[in-house]
Amino acid sequence: MLHNCAVHAEHAVPRFAFPKGGVDIYTCPTCGCIMADLDFVPEQYEAAAYYTMAFKSKAEIEGEWGFRWRYILRAIKRHNPTPRVLDVGAGNGYFVSLARTEFGLDADGLEISDAEAAYALKMFGIDFLRGDLASVAGRYDVITSFNVLEHVQEPMALLAQMGERLSPGGHLVLTTPNPTCIHRRLRGLNRWSMVCPPHHINLFTRDALEESLARTGFEILEYGTLSTYINAVRKIDTQSLMLRRAAFQALKSVNLGADHFVVCRKTKESVPPRASPARGSS
């Protein structure tokens, strides 16, 4: 049973919502955070079938992620034209590759998965930093983290650690699933594909995400939503991606995209959140 919200221990006691895949799912009455009562399972990120490593060619990877990464990289350069960038949870390495080759940025990737590090080295020649943020030396102008926050058991600690690795006034750019997206609205929470333990542990409403960032020393400069994996459109799209762009903009205009997208500025030294009682007990 979960006793504490992942965002703040002083929120109301989480409410049981439903079981999913043998795991109990809870919601926070205060901020709406959606939480799975389980521990982090690192072995899942070593599987060859893991979605970031499921593609056999650079062309396939470009088709899946190229549109997304270029949109985000253009947003980064609007806020800081020549930053030193660290991508936390760098996956298959394509974001770091594009940042270096097309956008001329000094970019590193950090990854805990041996399999993903090997894939990035083989596919793009990207040699990741390994381990967790505590092992990273120096500071960066921009830290990015794409669809990582939902995977960790202690998201507030991760946000605080990212703040510690940012230069004064540096930027944090992140994405994480959006519980008010069109898919969740159509299917309902218990059938929303992002509720998928053990893959996702914490899912953030906009209120929960904004509170998490404020509590760890960040000011949001830009908020929107992203929908870039639009499979129904991609199959019939033109070479210019006209249909994908139109669907992307339509969902973005009403904040119904699949992911939250935020650009934040570090406003003060991040302080690790006060230790809270264990979230659950067996």
C-alpha cells in the first residue's frame, strides 16, 4: 500500500484506483499524480526488444524520432544558442547524435543500460557517460530528460540531482506522459497504455509536474504538449511530413498531446527533497 505521494509526503494519502498487471495503482487526491506500488526494475532496459533498440537501421530510427528531436533541439536553441548539453537517459543515442551533427552542440549522453549504451555506440558512434548523475563531473548549460521521469521511484530526487548538475541559470528540458492527452481521455485511465507497470512508476498531471519542478528550484519558461508518434498518420504522410505536422499542431493547440513538454530555468540551487517516509509497505 502506498502511504505517500511521490511529489510531496504532506499531500493527502494516495487513493487506490485499480490493479494493473498485478500491480496496485494509486492516485494522489492533492496533485493527481498516478503511482504504481512497485520497485524499480532495471532488467527491463537490457532487453534487445526494448522499444528504443527495436530498429535495425538509421533510416527507421529517423522515421520514429527525427521529427521529435529536431522540434526539441530548435526549442533549446531559442533559449540558449550554444549550450553544453547533457541528455539524461539517452536511450539509443539519436538525440545526442543530431545535437552534435546537425545543431553543432557540445552534447553528452548519460545512460544506465548496458544494452542501450552498446546500441548507441554501434549505431551512431556515441560513447555515453555511464552510471547515475552522482558520477557526472562538472556542470552543463542544458540538461535534457525525455520520458525518463516516469520510470524512477524517486522523481523528486532525480530532479534535484539534475539541478545540481546545471550551471547557474541553466535550463532543464524534459518530456513525460500527459494524463490529459487524447488517448487517456478516449480510453480512460485504467486502459491508458502509459499505465504499464513495471515500465512506468509515476505519471504526472500538469499540476503534479509543475509542483515537482517548483519544489526543486525550477521556473517553467515554456509549457506545451507533444504528439510525434502518430502512427495512423505516418503511414499515409507525405515526404514533407505535412499530415504529421498538422496533427501535431492540432493536439498541441489544445494541450492534448501524448507528452508534457517543458523548458525550465534553474532559479536557485536545487536542494534534495526532505526525506519522506517509505511510500509503501508490504
